[in-house]
Amino acid sequence: MRNATLTLCSVFWLLLWLTPAYAGQDPSIYLLLINIPSRTMDFYIGHHLVKQYRVAVGKADTPTPLGTYSIFYKEVNPAWYPPERPGFSVPSGPDNPLGYRWMGFWENYGIHGTNAPWAIGMAVSNGCVRMREEDVEELYASIPCGAVVKTVYDRVRLHVDRDGWVFLSIYPDLYDYKKVTLAQVDSLVATAGLKDWVGAEMLQHFIAEQGERQILLGQIHNIKVNQMSLPSKAVTKNHITYIPVDAIAASLHIPIVWDAGKQTVQWQGRCFPGISKGKSIYMTEDNAQKLFGYRKRWDENTLKIMIPTLRLQDRVVSFEVHRQNGQIAIPVLTLADLLGRKVNWEPGQRRMRAGVRWFPVTLINGIPYITENVAREYFDTDFTWNDKEQTAAIRFPIHPVDYSMYLDYMGDFTDCR
């Protein structure tokens, strides 16, 4: 704490708008989020976390105040006024516990450097927030007056890194302010979508442990189906990745069937084991791919799933769409049924008859497929392929018949009604 009267930094407010780094910017987009139990300070610009700093905070009998404040004063090479020695000051230098930078955020409280870097990460100050000298000088140059300072007391924190690893941390009750409850931890774990993957008994044991501790809960992954992001996440536990197949099915209106008794998922004659977690149904990554027959690739921590679909007037009519040599191939029996065309085919044959005409088919997994060129010639049907949505839209007929030539000429007439 710096026991001196500080003038408001009107000069800094002027520089805020004149300095190119801050010109035209709202200072409130800068946020310093200080968590007392973890002794950390997160520096945000907007919603982007720029950096996390380790800090020292006030001790129990001189706690750092909680609340929302703002930087109202900045000073290089500040003097220190010891609260126990009124009228005495220590000039800037190696004996000054404020270090070489000061940023006041409320009354006599501020964020500053230190000449005792060994104390960083501890609760030892008179209420101010101490930083390593190199850190405070970096931060001082990065934020303007008016930046928001928010001090909180969160003993439990959930952290998800860029690879989706989820860590749960519990910090000591430095000021004897707050106990940690199972309901509080449960609620936090639920925000990561892992509530049904972590047992209450394990969490109770973790809460009961003493001191600062951290555990790994698992890994979560984003999912995109045909370029559409899903709110549900894939989950990796014990080196096995589980896919929320009900969410994938819902996104494409696929009518899968969940048998709770047998713990299986069925679709189009395929049946694979699954597990129920809360309101969701999961399958292993391999089984989910076998069920839907999709193509996939991992892009950092996002599972991108491609399921080609066949649509007729915005209605999904088939998921059995393939690309061969740059052409679309669809199941000919499905197409014939959609168009009301009668076809004859003997299993295993590579040709099919429609009326008196024979046309070639391609067998994929024993099922006859027709390419778009053949469909155009024999069924007067065309397809429009949307690569982003992985969708083939049917256009039929390509050449509509003009029946006007068959109408009798009726001449002019007068409507006498």
C-alpha cells in the first residue's frame, strides 16, 4: 500500500487518445483479473487472454480488497511512504519495495514491482498486488489509465488449454472467506461438458485434500459435421475418444435407434455398442465412423466429419453418396424409387434395365450405384454438388416437357359472366 495523496492522471487520459497504441480505443477493453487464492493476474484485451502473471497479494490481516476498479494513476520510479512512519518516504531504488512501476487502482492500493521477487506467489503484502519487475514493466507499457481491475476470490477454477485438456484446480482459503462444496465443483465441471464423466466420489476426495492441488479431468474436442459446428463435444478418457452420436444424428436428421437395455445404437441395419452419459449417447470413435460411414480428419483440436448427403427439395433422402473420379455416385435403387421408375436388377450384376434400356452400374459394397453422367442420360436427372455442405441436390427433370403444343387452339372468346 502506498500511503500518499495521488493526483488523478488527467495527463494520462490525454495521452491515451494521442498515443498511437491506444488512439481511439476504449480503455475498458483492457482487463486485469486478479484471483486472490491462486495469486494470479490474467491480462485481457477484449475477450482475448494476452498473458497470465504470477503475483503476490495481501496477507490475511491486510487483505487485497475485492471488487471492480480501474487504473487511475501510473508512475515510473515511485517513492514509497511506509504506513507505519508518517511523513517518511523511500525514494526509487533497490531499497524501495514498490520497484520501479506503480499503477494505482483504488485509494492507496496499487499494482507495482518489488525488490523481493522471492515473495511472488505468496500472500505477504499490505494489500497491494506485487509483480516481478520485468513483468510489471511489460504490463505498464501495455495498458492505459482507465483499464479495468477486477479482484475476485475463486478457490476453484477450471482451465481448458488449446488442445482441449481440462484441468480442475483448488486453491487455499487465504483469508478464510469461502469453503469449497461438491455442488460448486460439480457446476464448474458441467460447464466443460464433463459432469457425467467424473465421479462424485473422486471429486469429494479431491475437495477433502489439503493445500493447492490440480487434477486432469479429461480432454474435450470440438466437432464439425459438414462444416457445421456442433454444441456437443467429443470426450477423451483413458486414451479412448467418445463421439456424441445422437448430436451428429440430430444435425443431419438421421433416425438412429438407442436400445438402452442392450446398450446399442442402430441405423440402416448397422448396430454397434454405445454408452449413455446424462442425456447424450456416445460411441467410440471407430464405431461411430462405422455406423455413419463418414470421412473424417483432425484439424488441431477439432474433429471434422464429412457425411455426403443426397437431397431432394431440401429433404435428405440418402446418406449413401460417393465421389468417384470427380463424379457423384448415388444408389440407383434409391433414385429409381424417388422418381417412381421401375428398374430390374439381379444382385451381383454390373448393369441394370429400365424399361427396354440397359445401363451400367457400379457396385460399392455390393450395392448398385449410378454416376451422374449415366443418371443424366437414362433418368433425365442432374445433381448439384455443394462441397462445403457435402450435399448432392437432385434436379429433375433436366428437360421438362412443354405440353402447350398439344393443346387445341380455342380462339378468342368473351367471358359473359
